[in-house]
Amino acid sequence: MTDQTVGEVQKRGGEVIKVCRKQYRGHDLVDVRVYIAGGAEDGGDQPTRKGLCCSPERWRRLLPLVEQALEET
């Protein structure tokens, strides 16, 4: 699998949050990361260190916790 952007959400200040499917050393991963729009040398988006990259199994355990936090707000 090649890296695949699933979707993105605009933030303020020229940043965007991207959800991507990736492979690293033969492992499937889901990466949710902040990018600087147009920050790369080629004019593309530049990834930052702000983000979380986990296996699909770990995301399946995390998502119910995020949903619970959203219900409590």
C-alpha cells in the first residue's frame, strides 16, 4: 500500500489536520497529523511532529474513548 490521504480538516493559521493510511516496515498504520499548508519545498504540505500514528487495532481501542470524551463536553 502506498501512503493514502483519507481526509483533512482545516485549522487556523495555514495548518491542516490530515488522516492518512501508511505502511512502515510492513506494518499498516493510521496517521493523524498536523501539516503546514504549502510548507514543503515543492509547495506541498509539510508534516509537523504534532500528531499520532498508531496501528488500526490501537485506533479501534482509542476511538471509543474519544467518543466518550466528546459526549461529556
